[in-house]
Amino acid sequence: MRHALLPLFTLALLYAACVPSGDGTSTSPCGDGNCSNPETAANCPEDCSAASSISNPDGDAPLFLTTMTHMEGNWDDDTQELVFLNHVEKLRYGMTLAEEYDAILTVESEKPFARANDIWDLNIMAEVEARGHGVGTHCDIGFKTPPTTAEEYSTQFANNKALVDALVGAEDNLGCSGGGSVNDWAIAASLAGFKYIDGLVSMHYLSMPLENRPSSLWTDDFIRSGNHHYNAPEDLYQRIYLYGVADAQDFVADPDPVIVISSGELGLLQAIAEQGRETGGTGGDDKDYILDQADVDALVDVILEVDRNRDRSKVAKLCPYLPANIFVPENETVLRYFFSEMQTLAEQGIITWASQRQVYEAYLDWNNLR
């Protein structure tokens, strides 16, 4: 199912369209093109898509807030049903909390979890999408065992994509998260059918000449010695904007792009207070940190700073990483604090919640690229 993107309205018009009727019910049904309370981007993405929250073309481009939740490549969901069901429970718990605050999650799956959806006859990826959240492909490929040719690399991307395509449809699976390698990941992902890449970290520097990396520190050996999950690009104000590239030689917009870079990464939500906005970190690092209110406060500080300083002519995005194991009752108090603080920022017009795909499509619309 393709989420319809609405015309660009002012925030005032959007607010007016979402006023409830006198009896508290929606003034019109989902799918009629009007975002009417209690419709939200989570329960009615057709009418309340991220693009519907973009101000008019003569005003500011939006600052989007997205998330990433990776269903990892080293998991055994496809051989252990109880492991899979435990992950399903966590995702449902996270979605239910998020929906109370009109928030949108994005779940991106590697091969084991994608296969498990079919093996155990429970298509949770389709459920994620049906509930108004984002879906995509996680690409844990190319780093530990680099492919020898671009064609081989593209096949690896395509194999991951095909498994998620079968669950949600190719038309709704447009993005790859990850895939950094010494090979040209931009061209390879594009050849596999991906339209954008998110989840960019320092392993994505491996394809770039040393002179195109942030400093001489970022050698291949340094990246491979446990420093592959730092946020990329390194500069936050280079990282927050979307742009198209023709290859993976640098993080600079190209005139004839083959794929869109969609970074904005902030790393683990539960590590933002300790690591800061630059270092980040995803994946296996999540066991080293505990989610607390200080992490949420640090995220709010970053959002407010970016809102003060960003180029308002460009679509921008910030993305904390929420691992699946964060969605447990022990974290409910802090998760509610996180969603509540983000809801306040959204109501103030500072951020707009969106899935990874919605950000990509809003970027295309803002720049008249489709």
C-alpha cells in the first residue's frame, strides 16, 4: 500500500483540518484526504502523512524526527520461535506506547527476522506498516566480509530487500539502513532497487579516499578496530540534511544522483547523555547503557539547538536509534517521558514525526523531484 502524500498546507490549515466534531468523533473517514481528529499519522497515514505537516513552499522546510529499530542479522529468530515471539512482543509494546503520543517508529529488518515472519506465519512487518509506522530493510552486509565486485555487492543488497519486499511489498520497502563497505555502497544499493540509505555510520567512510574523510584519524584500520558505529557524516550540520549522491566517494551532493543520503543519526537513545550527539553508536553497544531521563533531556537539547541553527530552506532530519530491547515495561516511565517530550516539541511546531520513508518522500516533494 502506498501512503498518499497530501498537498503542502500551512500548519494553521493542518490544525484546522484535525479539529474533532462536536461528539468527539472524526469529522470524516480515513482515506478522504482530510486529517481529522482522532486520525493521526500513526492510525491514518493516508490522511495524516508526514508531508501533510510540511509548511507551504514559501515557508520553512520541516525538521523531521525519525527512529530506527534494527532487527539484527546475528539474531536467530528464524530458528528459535520463542526468540521471534519475544521480539514481536517488544515491537508491539513499543508501537502501542508510541501511538499514545502520535509518534512514529521505523522497523528495519535483516534476513533472520524477515525469514521468521514467514517461517512462523506471523507477518509483524506488515502489521508495523498497517499500524502507520515505517518499515524498511536493514543491511548488515559488506563490512566484515567485503564483496569483491559491485555486482556481488548489489546482489547482497537485493537478497536482503527481496525478503522484506515479500512481507510488505516492494513499493513500500524503499530504504536500506546500513551497508557500509570498502565497495561503493551507494551504487550497489541503488542497483538493488533502494531509493535512499539511512543508518549511516563511520563504516560508510571505507569507500571514500582518505582525503574525503573528516580527518586523517579515520583510516581503514581505525574504523575496523571497533570504531565503525560512530555517526556519519561526522559534522552534525552536514548530517541532518538529505541529498542525492552519484557514488560513495564522499558525503557531498551530486548533480546526477543514484540514491538519496538520509542520515541525521544520533546513535542510541539511551547513550545520548553519555556519548553526545557526535559519537553515537548502534547495534551491540546497546547493552552498555541504561535509558534514563538525562538521555531524553540531552536529545531535547540537540533538537532545540538544531532548530535554532539549521538551514530552513532544506528538509532536515534527526534520528535516535531505539533497539528492540528498549521496549520493555522496565523502561515505560522513561519511554513515556521521551514520547511526551517529543509530542510537546511537535505541538510547538519544532519537529514533525515521520517514518524514514516519509522523510524521503517529503524531501522529493519539497525539492520537486517527483
